[in-house]
Amino acid sequence: MRFSGKTILVTGASSGIGLATATRLIEEGAFVVAVARTEEKLQAAWAGKPGIKAIHCVDVTMEEAVKELAEKLRVAGVTLQGIVHAAGIHALRPLKLLGADELLRQYQSHVVSSVLLCRFLNAARVWAEPGAAAVMVSSAAALRAGAGTIAYGAAKAALVAAMQTIAVELAPRKIRVNAVSPGVVVTPQSEAFLNTLPPEKRAAVEAEHLLGLGRPEDVAATIAFLLSDEARWITGTNLVIDGGLTLQ
């Protein structure tokens, strides 16, 4: 198995892409450090299940919380062969309703959290060297404009830019950093949004994806590849997984 004996930290591990990715990694032999913000959801998803090395309830947008997490891992002697940052929020706000608070909230959720994770895990020296890898979950919204996605799309685009610079800085230590940009994937979060749409609007969203809407497992498989030794010569890349959305 590709990840036998390896430990990988996954944020957003209580649902959606994060949960599917953690599940996939465990199936391939990894131990997972599961991180999410809501303790009840995290415990419901993972308590008592095999393959989980530790469970941490952490708001990864808060500097002290991320610093404390990194220090806990260091003290526990944890060495991470991989990091998957799948935590994040989504909200639609058209220009006429968009204020600074929502812009900052999206930036904090997607960009600040990513940089803080890399900064403090790097400072704590809990990454395996060489050979560790990180994957950040961006979005096709960073590449394809859509009404109401100003704050979300801009934050996800900034995440890709941050990822590329982090990849450059960590390359001397042979730590790889990449991103994936999914289209609309059917998760509890996206389903809540899709259910608010009139039937014809939902059909239009589905039709924009030439191969249909995605599943969390589709993204998890690609993340697993980027974490694996098969991708040892890939860093600073943003891999689009969108069922053909950005071709439209």
C-alpha cells in the first residue's frame, strides 16, 4: 500500500473532501491526524475507528491554535509525511451585497489558514525530510468567474499563489507543495447550496460540468496521487479536477 506506516494530517476531516481523503489514505495504509473545527462532527466521523492517530478540534484560521497544534505534534514525536488542507467555507455574495467582512472571512478561511499551517508545522520540524508533501484544496472558482463568487474565487486564487511560493521556499528541503481545484463536488456543504436553486438553475450547474458533478472520492484519489511517491517530481502545481467545467 502506498502509505503504509506514513502519518498524514488532514484538515476538514469531518465531512466532504476532507473526510473522503482521510478515508482513502487510511485504506491505503496511512495513519491520519484528523483535524476539524467542530468537535461533535469530528468525533462522530472518527471516534473509535481504526487508522486515526489523533483527533484535534482546531480553528485553523487562528494563529495561536495552529501554533499549539504544531507544538503538540512535535512533543508527541509525530513525523508527518503528508498534509492535506481541505478545511474551508463557501458563500455566495454578489457585488452589491459584498462587504469587507465577507472578503476577510473568505481570505482568512482559505489563505491565512494555509499559510499558518505551513509556517508552524515547518517551524516545529514535524515534516519528514526529504519526501513530505502537502496538498491544498483550492477551487475551479479561482479559474472561472461566476456570479456571486468574488470573495470565494479571489481567496481560492490567492491560495494557489501562496501555495506556489511556499513550494519554492520548501523545495530545498525536498518538501513538495501542490493544490487541487475541484469543480462542484456533491458534499453536505455544496448540497445545501444546490438545494436552494430552482430546478432549472441546478440543471444548468450540472450541465456546465461535461462529465457531471463530482464526488468527494474523485478529489480524494487525486490528492492521494499528489501525496504519493508517484508524484515525487511534482511541486507548485494546481491540478484541476472539474469534470470539464473550465472548458466551458
